[in-house]
Amino acid sequence: MTSGVNKTCKRCQNKILCNVEDIANCACSALVLSKQTRDFLKETFFDCLCNPCLKEIESLVEKAHATTTKPTENIHYYIDKGLLVFSELNHIQRGYCCKSKCRHCAYGYS
């Protein structure tokens, strides 16, 4: 990558170099994401994401589509100060963004 735009990963806030104008030479083009993950990302509010975040999202999407069990504490949610806090996995399994600025919003809504 010789050119590009300095950006911040919208998920983890790490600095990345985005080559959206030359996508073949962008670091993200080295990843092969499943159709399910690509479809999920189309529904998010994210701009550019770093490769580690893309890999983690791929893993979450795979797990979300493979898991059909009822919500389980410390997997789908946890309790914080008496409040129910949903995980990214839970949000992905729900299948849409509620636009409530959830703590672990998988869709990047803020």
C-alpha cells in the first residue's frame, strides 16, 4: 500500500490506511469474507474496519448462524449493575439494529 487515506477503524478505534480508491491494494481486500458476513456488513453503519475487526465480525456472524440455542448469560448477555446488557452476538442474531445506541451494537450505530 503506497497511497490511501488515514482513517480510524469505526469498531476498535485503531488507525488504518484505507485505499478505497484502489480497493485491490487495500489491506481489507486480502480477507475473504463469507456472503453472510458481507450481507451483514451492508446493514451496518460502519465505514472502514481494520482486518482484526473484520475477522472478529466474520467469527461472530458464523457463530450467530450456527447457534440456535436460547439466550445464555455470558454469551448473549450479561448483567451489569442490575441491567441486562446484550452482546454483539445477540445483536447479530436479532438481525437488525434497534438504533438505541446499545453498548455492544454490532451495527456500529452511535
